[in-house]
Amino acid sequence: MTFKERMAARFTRIGLREKLLFSMLAAVLFISVAIALVSRWILVSSLTNELEMRGFAIAHSVAERGGSYILDNDIPKLLVLIFDEARLRQRKDLVAYIFIEDQSGNILAHTLTHKLPDNLRANTLPPGRPDAIKLMELGNQEVYDLAAAINEGLYRIGTVHVGLNKRHIDTLVGKLRVAFLGFISAVVIITVILSSWLSKYITKPVSDLTRLSDEISRGNFDIPLKLGSGEDWDSAECPAFSNTDLPCWHFDQSRSGQTPAETHRKCADCAFYRKHQGDEVVQLGDSFRNMVWSIKLYRRRLRESEEKYRSLFDSGPDPIFVVDCASGTIRDANPRTTELYGYPREDLLGMPFLDLGPEHNPACLDFFTEGGGGCVYYPKRLHYKNGGEPFFVNMHACPISYRGKQAIIIAVTDITELIEKDAQLIQAAKMKSLGEMSAGVAHEINQPLNAIKVGSEFLSMMREEDLEIPKEHFEEVVNEISTQVDRAAEIIDTLRSFGRKSDLMEESVDLNQPVRAVLSMVRRQFELDNIRFELRLAEGLSPVRAHSNRLQQVIFNLVTNARDAINDVSHADGGGDRRIIIRTGNDESKVFIEVEDTGGGIDEKDQQKIFEPFFTTKEAGQGMGLGLAITYGIIKDYGGEIRIDSTKGQGTVFRMEFPAATAQGESKA
């Protein structure tokens, strides 16, 4: 590191006061020294020139007055003249000697008490010059020898030499130097005093602000903030600080540009936001204090808001998760999560949110990681407790910023009890439906029983009469009995499947299967009522995620309502178009099923009400109207939609659309 770099590094480490002091002192010293040097040069030059001019004046005076004495060869008067000039006033300290020489260079007179040194005669006048000056040696001292011509008319008759004592000149210059050094010293002392006072005046507020900044950076906002001498910031005097529900005019509303309302007149001129008279340092102190006050006010409000929402977060009746959007891990969870899911809080923190619901949670995370905005609602999601116990929840997810990172806050509501009650209601409805199907089921079972009875009576009669049964007849009877037994078993299995309670886990279902299962139980009963089924079932249907027996309940409810609608407009014995058409098919990423009847249709005003619980257009005692409400709920559970196309007098078409299941088992959105 060079000397310049070391000095710069050392300068940066010293305090602001020392920097100001040294900088001001260096500037004043530089200016003072520069002024002193220039002034000294000017004054020394002027003094030297003045003394030289005085010497030449003496020489010219002697030359004018001594010319006649030289012509008369009056040496005594010439001596008197030069001695008088050398001793006049204070010239004795300045004039070292005076001597006169003639045209030939002979010394006519001099003021020295000893022989004139030959070296003093070396200063000769150049041709055409009236005078000359040269520094000479006189013993152990130096003198300025000034030579001037003595003229008489046009002719030079001699030369006068005046020696000026250089030591006397140097003494005068030394006195001048001492005066300037004294001046510079006085300036330095005054500068040090003024700089010290000024730097202290400037740096003390800055030091106070630095101290306040350090305290604030450590989180200490309770330090006193003085506005001026004897004036303290008392937060209790600010109504907006003690009551955060009251807005602060300067902090909250001054940026709007509106005039303060009557309730804010006093706040608009409060003691906490104002400027004192003073220089920029005072203004800086006021601005800093105003900034600190705003931070204190904002921090208090933020702390109260944090405490309020943390209290809501911790005391919420439902589990709440904060999930990191990038990693999908749980970053925070309220106490209710540990109660519902059975995990300790330390185990939940850092756990992948997918572990709580591998089937349904990925859709929620993918929505936000792919740029989705706003809040999203996910009903009837399947989650698992610690130990693998499944239960159903509704999820409400919203994007938030959590500790500087993008996250999702997910509120979970346990709806397992509601699902079980719905299942009980559906089960009760299915039991009621079984009662309605009993006649048709009995007829369906009677047919194979009659066939079995006829076959068994035939075999018994042949045995009683001891008749030989041909082998082919025996095999035909036995095969027919076996076939009828299988048919009866199939009907019973279908009836058992329809009547059992649905599992929690969904399965892949071909929509044609529940249609055929329901028709196997009710077709004969409907045909006895002169109602025919037309099946237009598409082959190769995409599967849907659902429960087969619940879909059977949907089909049964719809065909039962279709039968009632047909019976409202025609009688079994009166003829007429008495048909129920059932269609299935694929429509892009959806699978649909339609149930169409030839009944009387539905009034437009009733089409928006038929799915409401207990709404019915039937007469009292003919039903409570829960069938279509249950149907609507089941379809919504599987992410499906139901639409009605009905005109009064022209029948009704119920169209249900379900998202097709993907290879992983999830439904396509």
C-alpha cells in the first residue's frame, strides 16, 4: 500500500469532527500561507526596490552637487558632501560607504576609515548607461554597489558609488517575515478555535442522530426524541398513537392532498410533525425525528395487527396451514392442525403438504405454482390423519407473502361428519328406493324361481313314475336350473350392491354399468306399467372417478321421476308415448349420461327449484322431494354438472356431465 493510500485509509477512519477540523485548518493554512508568500514577495520586492531607489537618489544627489567640486578640484568640500549624505538621518545604518572617482578611475574621496578595497571598483558603468548596481563583498559583509555618472553638460567627469548594507536590508526583511509568521499563527489559532466550535456544532446533532439510528436498528424505539431545548416527544399526547383505530392525518391522509376534516384540524398542526427554524442540520434533525415517529407509529400498528391476526390464527376453530409455494412444505400451522391430524407441531413443520392428501392436494399446489391468482375453494378433499385414517375436508387456499417468500395459506374444515350424515341420508333414500323396487325385484326373482320349480317338479315326477329320463333332457333341465339360479344370484348381488353403504374411496366407474344394474332391477316393473326403455349406450366410455352404487341411486331417482312425469300425462291402459331414453357418450374431456322422458315437462319457474331439498310438485303424501336434491349433491361431489332441457308439454332431458379420469386416477379439469 502506497503512502497516499495509507493516508486516505487513515483519513476515512477518523471522525467527522476531526475531518472537518483538519479540512478547515488545512484550507485556511493553505490560503494563509499562499497569501503570506505572495504578500511577502510583493513587500520584499517593493522594499528592496525602495531602498535601491533611495540609494540611487543619494548617488544622483551627490553627482549633481559634487560636479562643481570636481571641476574646481575642491576635495575637502567633496568629502564634506559625501560624509553629510552618508550620515543624514538614518542613512548611517543603510549606507555602508560613498566614494567618488574621476573619469580616469582615480579615487577622489570616500567615507571609509581604511583604504578602499579594489574589488569595489569593479562596478563600472556600461556605455550609454547613467547608473548601475552590483552585489559586492566588503570585508565579511555584502553590499549593493550603486554607481551613478557625474556629468557636466554632455561630458561625464566622474562616477559616484553608494554602497547599501545588505545586512540592514535583510534585517528589515526578517522583521517583515516575523510579522507575517505572527499573522499566520494568529490566523491558525483563530481557525482552530472557530473550526473546533463549528465542527462540534455540526457533528453533535449528527452524532445524536447516529446514536438514535443505532438504537433503532437494535429495535429500541422507546428512546426520547427531543424536538428542541426542553421539549420531549411524549407519545401519550398523540391520539393516533394511543388508539390505532384513529388515523393519523400526516401519516395516513396527508398524501391524498385533501384538506383535513374537522376531527383532524388539531392533528394537522401537531407537535410531532413540524419543522423548527434553523439551518440544514436542524432541518435534518427534524426530518429524522419525523421519520422515527412515523416508524414508531407504523411499528405499533403493525405489532397490534400482527398480534390480532396471530391470535386469530392460533385460536381459529379450523386447521390453518402456511405452505411454501416453491417447495410445497408446511412452514407454519395453528394448534388446531395437531388436534385434527394427530401430528406434533414439530413434525408438521417441514412436512410436505402432499403427505396429508396425496390424491387431492397436488391440484391446489399446482394451481399456485403455475401462476394462478386469487383464492380457490376445493370442496370434499380426502386427507389422512397420523396413522392413515382418512377423512374429508373443505379447503380454502389464498396466496400470501410469508417471511419474504411466496406462500399459500390453506384453511381446512373437517366435513367428515357431514359426509357421513349425507351418506346416511343417501342410504335411507336407497332403502326407500328398494322398497319402491320390491315389486319389480320380486317379479324378477319369481321368474328364475318358477323355472327352477318347473324343472325340479319335472325331475320329481319322472322319478315317482320310475320313468327313464333321456340324457339330453336331463342335461337341459339341469342347465336351465343352474342358469336360473345364476340369474337370481345376479339380481340379489345387484340389489345388495345397490343397498350397501358407499366407501370413502372413489373408484373408476363405467357409466354404462350403473345404468344396466338399475335397469336389471326396475325394467320389469316399468314394463308392467307400460313404460319402455330405449338404451343408446356408447361403447368404450372413458371411466369417471365416482362410486357405482351412488350413481345407481342417481339413475334410479331420475328414471323414477321420469316414470311419474309420464304417468302425469298418460295412463298405462290409455296408450300414448310412454318411453324413457337413456344415452351415454364421450364429449371431449367429459363423459355424459342423459335421461329423457316423454312426460309433461317442467314449468320454467320450477326448473331452478327442483334440486332444493323438500321441494316437490307432487301432491301431499306422495313424497318429500329429496330425490333430486340427493341426485344434485352426488353429481357435484364427483365434479359433475347437471343441466335440464324441458318445455312444458314436451318432456324433459336431464344431462349429467362428469370429468373423465386420467391415467393416474384424477379427474380431468
